[in-house]
Amino acid sequence: MRIHHLNCGSHCPVGGRLFDGTSNGLFAHICTHCLLVETADFLVLVDTGYGLKDVMRTSARRLPLTWPLILNTRLREGDTAIRQIEALGFSARDVRHIVLTHLDFDHAGGIADFPQARVHVMTGERKAAENAKGFVARQRYRPSMWKDVTDWRMYEAEGEAWFGFRSVRDLDGLPPEILMIPLPGHTTGHAGVAIRSGDRWLLNAGDSFMHDRQLDGVHPYCPTGIEIYQAIMSTDRYARLDNIERLRDLKRDHGSEVRIFASHDSIQLAAMRGEAPSR
């Protein structure tokens, strides 16, 4: 399988290094790291980032009012998953499966661009999104983004062991090299997505952490802005912190076998693309 690393949405909040830990200017640089996986027969998209309808602003109800303002979201058509996939010579119909870490607006906005895709998500996440209560939940979950999906596949947070984590295997229609790893805390049904690539695993840990140095086993660090954002958006603070500790242990004990990345760390994205980060 060939894996492409896509940035499907940029956030540039005021605060620079207070948010991303490295920027020298007024604005931070925070990506939305999604994966495009080429299998022998079809494409799999892991998270979608923002979609064409978000960029075109075809509906005022698609995006929340609060977070795009705070995050200073930069919406560009060329950053959407569909446009990047087309640039690679594929089309929307080639994407047969979308695997979601969770249903937050910045991870699920592009679902509508792939109407033929089967959407895979944890059962607890879809239930939480459908029954959103409270200000934060109603801001993060935007039902108009997935209202037209007809082919859902939902999974319980149980399964075989994977490096000490529970894993959901046998995802319907997907090869066995793609697993979901329950990582609740940021949201109720949040999950990581693990992909076997050659002799190593790649773990998209979604928003279970947001800065690579949070997994530092000696001197863990998180920029203040991200730390505050994580705290506000957590549905279960203790589960989130526990998973960060477990991911830290995974990196320490199995770093040669598993490469872990977060959805919003631009330094990690640049490294995985073999590029110098933009600062």
C-alpha cells in the first residue's frame, strides 16, 4: 500500500509559538494531517479535513461560529482532500472508504465530497455526535457534514491486543493492514487509525495529543495555547491524559516498530513528507 500525507486544512491562530511551539511570528501554523491510502483496488481516506462546501461556504450551518474565528482557519480549495486526490490522477469515486478518528468539523468536513464512500467510525462517536448537548458539543459536531451518508459502519471499542492497546480489526471491506485503535478522551468515541506499511506500523493518533513533544519520555512539553484548547475540547480529561501516557510508553518501547503522529502537528507532517516545515 502507498500512503500519501495530506494537509486538508490550515489553522493560523494568533499567538505563534504559544500554539505550535516554534513559530517566530504572530501566527501559528497548525495543519490537519489526513492520510490517503492506495490499495490494489481502491483508495482509503483517513479523516477528510475540510471539504469543498466549507471552502465555498454553501451553508452557514456547516461550520461553527466560534472555533474557526479562534483558530483563524484558512480555507483553500486546493487544500481539500478531493482536489489533492484529483491532482494525483484519481477521482472521488476511487475513494471507497473513509475511516474517521472522530467527527469533529475539521476532520469530517470533506465527507460529502465522496458520496460513494463507506464511512467507518466508532459507535460511541456517532452516538455522541447525534445526541450533542452543550455548547462545545454542538460547536464541534456539525450534522450537515454527514447528513447524506447512507453507508455507515460502526464499531465497538473492543478487540484484539495491539502493542498493549485494544484494536478493532476486520473493518468491513478494508484490508487487514488497517485497524482502529480506541483512544477516547478528546471525544467519547475518538480512535487512532493504524496502518501496516512494510515492516512498520503508522499510527494516526488523531487529536489524542496535538504536539510531538507531548510524547517525550524525559521532558514532555505542550505549548500553552494547545494545552488550553485540549482541555476545553476534552470530553474525558482523565482518559485523554491516560492515553497520552500510554502513547508515550508505546513510543519509548516500540518506536522502531510504530511511528506515531498527531493530526495537528505541522512539524511531523513536514517530516513525513520529507519537507522543511514552514514557519
